[in-house]
Amino acid sequence: MNKNFYHIWFISFKLLSERKRQTIVSIFGVGIGVTAFIVMASLMNGFQKYFIEQAIDLNAHITLKVKPEDVPDRIIKIYFGKNILANVLGSRPKDEKDKVVGYKEIIEKYSQNKDFIGVAPHLTTQGIVSYGTTIKSASVIGIDPKLERKTSVIDKFIENKRLDSLISDENSIIIGKLLAKDLGINELGKKVILTTPNGNVHLFKVVDFFNSGITNLDQTRVYVNIRVLQTLLNRPNEVNELIFKIKDVNKAEKLAKIINSETSYYTESWQFAYKNFLQIFKIQNYITYMIVFAILVVSAFGIFNIIMMMVMEKKKDIAILKAVGFEDEDVVKIFTLQGVIIGFLGYIIGAIIGYLLQEWLSGIQLDVEGLIRSKGFILDRSYLYYVYGFIFSIFFSILASFYPSYKASKLNPTDIFRSGG
Amino acid sequence: MSLLKVENINKFIGKEHILKNISLTINEGEFVAIIGPSGSGKSTLLYLLGLLDIPTEGNVYIQSKKVDFKDRKHLSLLRNEKLGFIFQFHYLINELSAYENVMVPILKSGRDIKLAKEIAFNNLEKLGLKGKEHRKPFELSGGEQQRVSIARAISNNPILLVADEPTGNLDSKNTEIVMDIFENLNKEGKTIVMVTHDLELTTKATRIIKIKDGEIIEDIKKS
């Protein structure tokens, strides 16, 4: 150890070790804060990351679609100008079909761009799926399995990996796991009837289940071959949506704008599509971190308390230390170091308990069904929480111990000697 | 040879004029006793000589070098290397053992722990505390505590020992022991300045300075 620091360490350690009970309580105070931070952050971010990853993988990084133009207030503004106060009670949808014109050229163009991994066409519509007497509404997506596989990670979420069945047998359908459950379908090979909005019906054979873990999607989504859906909807060779997979998901917003300017079609990045969720996550994070912050502040007060009490009790010792040559900054260091020691030991304990809690939580078998479905807690086991926990605990320890240390350094030894200590 | 010199020192505490234009030279090897009634300013003068307090006016010289009271770091260094303090109360740190208390100024001076420990043990042995090095202050008698504080004061081999009523809290037997130690230290060449109100203690001093109402009224050097 640096001999210029040894006297600081020596006094700090001795003063602290003689106050075992108070020191241990303060250490555990910091430890609880660190544990709370590590566990809460890994739980919260584990859930959020899982949701975002699934959402990104499933719903394309960028979606190109035909934006509905007949927004009532927009039309009113066009005809009557801006200065009008109107109450629109309803508007009839346009008869014109939403279709992406020249979609093959768009697919061709972006498939060759180095920023893109794949582009796939979709024809989406609402439909009714019936099995026996059970009827459920569904979000029907017509896909080209080969291009879809390149553009999304649909394979990952299809239980029996039978995406190619949509090619080999065009009467095949892949339906959401929860939708199948709602319909009463528990095994593959069952026949369902799909009714499209134009009244056409078609009999499909269930070849696989789609199981993403996101309740909302698994409860509504069905996949069929795009050509079959085009025929059913009387829309040969038409698509109303293109999905893009890009190399860097963080560039989605930027690339969506580029596609929009080059094609004039409405484009949506995954961030935009999930902005409500991202906003909720942000608020959730604020709340979590505020709670953790409050815990850390309370533990910092614990440190403040012990150091302040020590300074009050140790006035005579501070005076004699100054008399034998200790400088003001030595005194600051002696008491701040005690706070740092408490913070560091608190961190070690907090990190160990946090790690053990993470282990325990990740081993719990639990059926979670809500926004997502899983068989237990989804934890983000990043080492960064331990790094941040370390930084926070040391920062709060220094913050809490600095003021009493500073006060100690400003004590005038002669005042103490005159008063007889 | 002049070890410490104060020149036209004035000290005010609030509006009260505690020390009035005091000039004084302490020479090497002297054992100076400063005496005077309570409130005469003798302790304030001692704190100024020990660089613990700052004069309102006037200068202090140590080994002919003017002390810069604005340079707090240098003041701390001088206190650590050149001065040793003994007070009426022992002011030992309760959490440290006897030898650890003695080591404190040595460690501050940057010397390594092995050497510091060696010096501490030697000093304690010299003051008759062999075998009690590991005891905490509360495990020692009043006289022993004061001897530990003397061992601490001489740990860095200072040029001047500053003692403020060092026997004020001791019984007659321990007072005698402490005064014998001072006498021996002085005989070994250590310069001592001691404040006391007990005239009996001045018998061992080589010089007596009487102070009253903040002024030196008598300065007697024994032959």
C-alpha cells in the first residue's frame, strides 16, 4: 500500500472496526439497495428486452403499407380550410382497395441493398375462422413462405417447423396457438373454415401452430399462402404490405424514412409501431429506478448518520490528529474512506444476494400469461447491472460521507483543547 | 541557538485582547515553564508556539524561518516533524492500542509500519510501559495514559515539546513520574515549553516566564 495513504487507511479501518454493529447495519442498508437494483433491473429489462426482441422479430423491422387517406379531419380541412370547428360522426371507408403498386420492383430494389437482409410481401385482412360450431375472428396474413423466412423469424415461432407446407399444399393454414386453443383445436390436421370479408369461404387444414409468446398475436394471427388469399379476396397479384428486415435494427427509423421518400408509401419502423409499449416501458423504468433510488438514498442516510455520529463523538481524536500533523484533507479522507468501505462491503453483499436471487428467480417454474407468455421470470443477466450497482453504491457512499467528513476537517483543534475535550 | 521566536504577537478572540504584543525567544535545550493565573493567556500563547493557533498580528520563527500561517499544509508538516504535544487530558484514540497511538504521527510522516512499530515499542519501553503496548487506553491508569501520550509526542523526535498542564489530571505520584520524564528528556537535549499553574512543577524548569493579562511580566532564566 502507498505509504502516503497508509495512515488514512489505518485510522479509518480502526475507527470503523470498533463500531461493528452500526457498521454492519449500514453495510446491509447499502446491500439491500444494490440487491434491489440488480434484481429489479434484470427483471424489468429481461421482460422488456424479451418483448421487444419478439416484437422486432415477428413484426418486421420496417413495414411499408398503404396509408388510409380518407382521414375525416384531413378531408374537412381540404374542403373548408383550417378555420372550421366540425364534429365528424363517422366516415365511410373508401371503396378503393389498398394495394402496393409495383411491389415486385420494390422487393427487387431493396433486396440488393446492403442495409437490408430481406423484403417480403404480405396481403393482410380480417377473417372469421370456424371450427365446428366455434367461431373466432382472426387477423389473416397471406405470405410467400420463401421470402417470409428470409425476412422474419417466423420459423422460430412455428412449433413444428412446417412453414413449407404452405407451399406444398396451398390449403394449409398455420394458426396462433391461443386461437387454436380457443377454437378447441389441440392437434394438427384439423380442418377449419376461413371466411374473408368479401364473403368467400375456404376449407383449410391446420398444419402448424404459431407460438410467439406474445398473447395478443397468438390469439389472433393466422398465416396462409399469399396466392390463396389473393384468390379468396379476388385480388390477384396484389399485396397491401411489405415487410423489411434490416441488418442494424437501430437504423430502422432512418431507413423507414428513406423508403418512404423513395417509394412515397407510408413506412413504419418497429420503434414507431411499438411506441406505446416503449413509452410504457420508459415510465415503468422511471418508476423502478425511482424506487431503487429511494432505497439507495435511505442507505446513504444510514452512512451519513454513522459518519456524522462518529465525527461528533470523535472531536477530541480529530483535534489530536490535527495537532500531530494531519491535514484537513487527511481528515476528509479518513471519514470519507469509512463511507466508501461501507459502500464497497455493502455492494459485495448486495451483489452476492442479487446474484443468488437471480439464480432462484430464474429457476422458478411459473405460468406467466399477460402481455407475454412464459414459463417463469425472464431475467436479463447482464454484468452491467453489477457495474452500475458498484458505481451507484460508491457514489452514494462518497456523497453521504463527504459532508460529515468536510465538517470534521473544519474543526478547530484549539477550541476542543480549550474546552477540555 | 534560537529554536523558536515570536515577535510582537497579538491575539484577539472576538473583541477580547488575549495576548498583547508578546516577543519571546526559546533557545535549544531550554525547559521553559509558562506560569500565570487562569485566563492570563498562557494556553493561547502555547497554542501559538505550537502552531495550533494563528496570531492576529506578529510573526513566529522556527529555526530562524518565518512561519507562513496561510500555508496550512506547511503548518501541518511543521507540527508533525518539529513539534510534539502533551495536553492535560491524554487525548489518546480509544480504538487504538498504546503502541498504535504512538505510531500515528510516525505513519503520517510517511515512514513504513515496521519502523513505526519499532519506534513506538522503544518509546513505550523508555517510558516504563514495556508489556503494555497492546493495551487500549481504557486498560491503562491515568499516569500510564499520560506516558503513552508523551511517547506519542516524542515519536517523530521533535525539536520542541509543547505541554499544556501535563500533570493537571494526575495524582502526586504520577505527577512526579511525568516531571521526571520531562527532566530526563530535557537532559537528553529536548527543548520543552510547559504551561502550568502549579509553581512546584517549575523547579525542574530552566526558565520561568510569568504571564498576566496577556503580557509577559517576568522572564527568569535559572543559571
